[in-house]
Amino acid sequence: MKPPPFDYVRPESLETLLSTLARLENAKILAGGQSLMPMLNLRYVFPDVLVDINRVPGLAGIRLEGDRLRIGAMTRQRAIETDPLAAAHFPILPEALRLVGHRQTRNRGTIGGSLCHLDPAAELPTVALLADATVEIAREGGTRTLSAAEFILGYMTTALGQDEVLTAVSFPLWHRPHGYSFQEFARRHGDFAIASAACLLALGPDGRIERVAIAIGGVGPVPQRMPAAEAALAGTRGEPEAVARALGFCDALDAIGDFHGSADYRRSVARSVLRKALGDARDRAAAAPT
Ligand code: FAD
């Protein structure tokens, strides 16, 4: 397949990018192209203009800002996967990234593109929701910040306006040493997950779960937090009956069925990967330096 005809512009400053987006009607931003190009070739999207942002300075980079890890939208997935700051302060991110596509796609794909494309099984939106990340958005004349939960509206639908660009995402860091785990089941390595589970977990000095966050990807139209499961685990030592209670909430997950599997099949896979993620995160939390 070949894409429908389109014009191509390549702004070389954020100011020009924003004025271009403000002026154009049916435009699409091109970042790493690892999702947009297949969508174009399959004729799922018909933009009149592609706005290539690969030469806009200031949109890539990883840095600590207080107690947050801030990552520019155009930062390549592979750069995050191998970044020492991410490994030291937010290791679930590189762990999840190793499951995103293939090294070749990660060399070009960006974190901003993954968040904006918002495939239901994409690992990065699931981690962003898990961590209560915030996204920075710019348009001509202003900027705004949204939480991941505010940004994610529905199936492959974000809160981005036609004239807006996502410029960065920030992950708040957990102060206490904590455990983490990102688990998924996909037919082949590199395939989109049938279900994934992401977990952050901190233990108190008494060995009880002091703080836990759970997010599930690939099951419903968007990634989902599991507050009831989190509440079932908080204050416990992660005993089998507490874990069983938490896993039981997988039956309430919003799930979609397709040729990969029924909605119930996805919920059962979610239960399996969540069990593994909770076990791993708890073990890592117990081994974390106090
Ligand atoms: P692009 O493809 O350039 O753009 C994607 C969409 O986001 C477009 O609509 C574009 O307009 C918009 N966009 C991009 N950047 C911005 C921005 N800064 N502001 C506003 N809008 C923006 N992904 C996974 O999560 N998990 C997988 O397992 C996985 N497997 C893959 C396997 C293969 C073989 C391939 C080719 C891709 C796979 N992907 C997977 C997708 C890949 O991770 C993409 O890189 C990602 O989904 C999009 O990032 P991108 O930078 O390539 O964005």
C-alpha cells in the first residue's frame, strides 16, 4: 500500500512549528513515523500536510527536575531504554521499553509519539497512567499541562487539539525505595501485548505494603488503573488472600474482544500478568535498600 498524497513541511523552530499548526487544517505531526507511516500506508489517516518535527530543537532530552524525571517528547525510545537517569530513578520505564516493538523501531520511535498514538496495548501510556505522569502541551500563544488521566480520553483519542504539540512528559518519582515490575503477554516478542500489567510497590518498615499503584494495558480501549485492587493490597503484607482479592478485580476490567482473544480471555491474561508483576514488585521492594 502507498499513502494518499500529502504536502510535507519541516519547521526548524518551535515557534514556526506552532504557527504552522495554527495555520493548517488537516495536518498530522510526524515524529518517529513508526506508527504514522503504517497508518498512512494502510490509508487509515488522510492528512493534507505532514509536519515533520524531527528538526525542531528542544523537544528531546531526559533530565531530573526536582522529584520528577522530565523527558522531551521527541526523545527516542531507545535513548530512554539505555539512559542512566531513567535506570537509576524510574527503572520500570526501561523495563517496559524493552517490550516495545523491536530495537530498530525504538531507535526511531519517540515517547511523545507513543503517548499521542495511544495504541490500547502501548506500554508507555500504561506507565504514564501508573505513575500519574503529566504531559506538557504547546500551541501558538500558550502551553498547558495535563495529567495522564486527563490526556487519555478514549480509544486512540487524546486531549490534544489539532493545533497542539506534546512537548514533554514528566514522571513523579517515588521517594521511598520501592519495587516495580512491568509484565505482558504477547504472541511474539515485539508484538503488541494481549494484556500487560505495571506495578509500583513500596513497603513500610513493618513489611506491610505502604503504597501500591497498578495499571493494566492492552485489555480495554485505554490503559486502566485498578484503585480497588490497590486498596485491597495497601496495609497488607501481600499475603495470598490479599493478592487473590486484588486479582479478583480483573473481572471488572473494561475489556475488548478481537481476533486475538475475547474480552474474558484478556481479563484472564491480565490476572496472570498482574500476579507475576505483583510478585516481582514485592520481591524487589523487599530487596530495595532502606
Ligand atoms: P509517529 O508514528 O511519528 O506518530 C504517531 C502519532 O502520534 C501520529 O498521530 C502523530 O501525529 C502523533 N504525534 C507524534 N509525536 C507527537 C507530538 N510530539 N505531539 C503531538 N502529536 C504527536 N508500540 C508499542 O507501544 N508497543 C509495541 O509493542 C510496538 N510494536 C511495534 C512493532 C512495529 C513493527 C512497529 C513498526 C511499531 C511498533 N510500535 C509499538 C509503535 C512504536 O512504538 C511507535 O514508535 C509509537 O507508537 C509512535 O511513536 P513515533 O515517534 O514513531 O510516532
